[in-house]
Amino acid sequence: MSIQRRSRGKKRFNEKLGRALFRKNLIVDPDTGMDVRLVRYPAGVMNVRHTHPCAHGMYVLEGTLVTHGGKHGPGCFVWFPEGTVMEHGASADGDVTVLFTTEVLTI
């Protein structure tokens, strides 16, 4: 397991969005596929509709997370089951910062 400390996170350009997101990996476990990271979407940036091969969740720390299911403010936890067609990102009003976590993959 790899734990990163005191890094400021990295700006990562997302080709599908044409914009950069900011991400800081907190825990990455290559044996299970589980990871926990901080993610910041700039105001108005939405991930396009997509799916994942495992479930994942987002805990909203700051701002408003906009998803296919509605708007979620600080303190809300949103769970996306495996295979769900989803979209998520920041409202036009401001950036959103979330704690992103994936479930452990069963192989």
C-alpha cells in the first residue's frame, strides 16, 4: 500500500473534458484496486456520462457536487454502484472538492 503525505496534489488535464482537474492520491492499494483521493472540479466542469467497473463514492468537502441524481452540498456522501451510468462535477457557482473512494475490486 502506498500512502502519500504533504503533497499539494496534481493538476491533471482530462482530454474528454478539455479541462484540468486537481487530484491528490491519499491511499492507493494496487493489490485490491482500492483508492482514496481528494479531487477538485473547477466551477462548471462536469464529467461526461461514464461507468466504472467498481462502485465508488464521493464525500463533499466544499462546494456543490452536481450529479445525474441532483445537487449535493458539504457533508453529503454520494455512492455510485458498479456499472451505473453517471455524471458528476462542479456547479457553475464554484469549485467542488470531494473525498473520492473506490470499493475493493474482487478478482
